[in-house]
Amino acid sequence: MLEINKSDVFFLSDNAFLQKLEELRKYWVFNIETGEHYSLNETSYWILEQIALNLPIESILSDLVDIYDVDEEQSKNDLDETINKFLKEKIIKRR
């Protein structure tokens, strides 16, 4: 697993497209180049939205703790794991 630092900034890959049907609570990210798609939970989708806004990990982590009212250490671990999955699938890239 790659080390994620609080000052890191990531961005959506050019071929990544986010889609949601909020009323059905369904969330996806599509790779428009390969046609692959991934179903996401609400939190993962929210993280990708924050990345699309070019927010640093420190800001995303802080908001994650506040919005979802969870422990900061657990949030950091979950965020690191999610970011690493997105990097592996080439949904995001490190700036």
C-alpha cells in the first residue's frame, strides 16, 4: 500500500466519469476509455467528488471526520485504503 500524506492532492483520471442516482442511493465511476465501471458506496463517491474539487487529503480527512462523525485514526485508515484502491484501478492519479 502506498503512503498517503495529508498534503497529497489527487485528481480524477481523464477517463473517469462519476455518476449518481441520489434518489436511489446508487453511485458509480465509469472508465469511458475501457467501458469498465465500479459501483460505489456513498462515502467512496463522496471522496471522489472531493478529489474532483482538487482538495488536499488533509481537507478531505477533516471533512470526513466531521460529516460522518467517526474517529480520525479510523477515518485516515479507511481513506488511505480507499485512495489506494482508486490509484490501483487508475481512477485517480497523484498530483
